[in-house]
Amino acid sequence: MQLGLIGLGKMGGNMRERLRRAGHTVVGYDRNPDVSDVKDLAELVGKLEAPRTVWVMVPAGHATQSVVDELKDLLSAGDTVVDGGNSRWSDDEKHAAELGVREIGFVDAGVSGGVWGLENGYALMVGGSKEHVDRLRPIFDALKPEGPYGYVHAGKVGAGHFSKMVHNGIEYAMMQAYAEGWELLEKVKSVDNVREVFRSWQEGTVIRSWLLDLAVNALDDDAHLDGLRGYAEDSGEGRWTVEAAIDNAVPLPAITASLFARFASRQDDSPQMKMIAALRNQFGGHAVESAKK
């Protein structure tokens, strides 16, 4: 199957490679000419056969809107746009309506997998009409992990990004719990090998997880995370999750507290945020700040 892919950063570039390994033809565009296959979006669209599919992997907000606006004038009836970035779910209906005027389909895809997705596959949460989603199933099958799980048609337009938003909210709370436990272990005098305590939890315990494995990786690199500043950004989904909870009167005390803890990290050098920063770097390649000397 042919696919146009816009945005060849940490995830987009690896997605292009995974799709090509599966035998699909991918024409990629990025503002960085060193990684781009074409010089602009017009050339990208011109290299695809109708009905075209163009997957967008650019930052949420203005960047995504700009790409959607340009594609609306380049694509034709029967083509489909997939937004695989971390867009706010409420933007999806707007984009679907804008493209729908030209009879261009729209699918939103929440994508999880970070820098590990090339080899492990990407978990995909997809929203859109059955007609549009089913046509793209070969692409989804190539990107997802091997086996029966890792892909879901979550519902109508917006459902994919809403599901990914909730996923990231849960991720916030899980990372916060590991970080708080790590700080407490580091604080007491009786425990003198915190890294190996974390490692011992990787088998046979109810809290074993991929995040725990990544925490051990981070501690193997820096046993006490001394090289990191206790500062962690939030990428937006945590805030949106809390806002959605307020709108729907759903109590989310753990997720809300984990979001506020990140805000607190910007005021002081928080030990917990060293672990949060380390985990974000491990699974997503997110930037970390070095400790001040």
C-alpha cells in the first residue's frame, strides 16, 4: 500500500522505516531536507496514486492545522488524512468537517510506542468511520506489535485521540507512583541498594511493567540519577485529561496529582522528577536537563 507521511522526527522516521520493512511504499516529507523524500507537500501528493492516504505526524495545534489546511487544497475526493500526532480530540471533529467539505476522509490515530516502536511496534487507538478505517487496516497491521493486541478501532472521529489522552493520563500517574517510591527508598538509611530493589520487582510482582523496566535501565545508567535535574515537562495530554474529567464529573485524583507534581518540579529540584524525567527519556527520547553543578 502507498502512504504519504508528513513529519519524520523520532517517531515519524521510525514509522516510515517499519512500514517500508513491511513492504509498503512510503513517501515522507519533513522540513529537514536531509531526511525528506520530497521537497514539499505538493510533490508528496503528486507521487501517490488515488485514492491517496496521507499520515500527519507533526506537533498538535497550529502545526497540524497548517498541514490540514494545505492538504485540503492538494488532495481530492476519496483521499484520506490520518492525524497520528498527539492532537487534542476536540480538534478532530473540526478537521474532519473541514476535509469532509471536499469529500476527503479523516481518521485520528493515537500512537504509543516512542523510540522503541520501530522494533516493538506501536499501539494504535483509532477513531473514524468504518469505511475509512477499514481501508487503512494494512497500514495499521504493519505498525502494530505482532500478535492479537495493540490495535483498536475505538469509535468515531475523536475516539482515537481521546483514548490516547487517557492512556497518557494513566502513564502520568504510574510514573509518579514509581518516582515517589524511588525517592522514599533513597531517603531511608536501611536500604542501601535501591537500584537492585527496583530490579527485584521486575519478576513475580504485581507492579512489574515496561515502565519499571525502563526505570531500571535509567538507574543502570545513573544509579542515583545524580546527573539529572528534577524537572519534567508535561506534553499537554495530562492537562486535557484533567479538563475532560472536570467536564464529565469523573474523579481523577491520582492523575490530577501527578500533573500538579510536574508543575511543582518547575519550582524546585524535585528528586521525584528526576525519575519522571529519566522515564520520559527512556521511552520517548524526551529531552532531559542536566543537574546544575
